[in-house]
Amino acid sequence: MRAVSELNYKPNLAAQALRNRESKLLGLIIPNIERPFYPKVIKNIEELAHEKGYSLILFDSSESVEKEAEIL
């Protein structure tokens, strides 16, 4: 632990995700982010995800089934 402190070691989160087979990322696809309904929903989802130790990745599909499939 002394070496960690002296060297100012910062863990590599990508490497940890590979080793643990867990990224702690959630993906959210929104049909149209410009609709007034979605910002509050996104905010609440992000806050809950953060509380649970997850990060949120947001996608806007522009109401396109093809784009949603590509995102997935």
C-alpha cells in the first residue's frame, strides 16, 4: 500500500472490467432525446445507476429501428 501511495497508482478501469468480466456500464437507448419527457427520466436513471456504482451510456435512436439494432 505504501508503494501504491508513493507512486500515486490509479487502477485501470478498462483492465479491471476485462479481468472481472463486469464493466459497470448501463446502456440506455432513447427514441428521441428532444422530447420533453426524456431528460427527467434520464436524470433519474443516471442518479440511481451512480448510487449503485454504474455509469450510464446514452444513445438517441432518432426513432429508427435500424439505428437501435446498430446500437445494440
